[in-house]
Amino acid sequence: MIPNGNLNAPTIMVAERASDLIRGRAPQREEAPVWQATEWQSRQREGEPVRAVPAGPRT
């Protein structure tokens, strides 16, 4: 995945991880808690869309 926008923070994160591996240091955090919505598969946004979604090309 390539993030859009400013690439400074992801570059620094990769560089810090690489330096830890080179120096033989343990990762700062093995398992970080990740939040996930319980209804992510079934819940939709409420109300009308903010902007119209353009139709794709007709084939």
C-alpha cells in the first residue's frame, strides 16, 4: 500500500524499524491493540452522501 500525501512519517517509521533490526534491538511493542468496529460488515453510513459519485464509463 502506498499512502497518499505526506510520506515523511511512514519513511521515518520504516527507517527506525530498520535501525532497530540492524542494531539488534527488540521491537518497542510486539502486539499493539487494534480497534475494530463490531458492526463493520453490516453498518452503513446514515443519511445522504456528501457528494455525488460519478458513474463509471459505459461498456
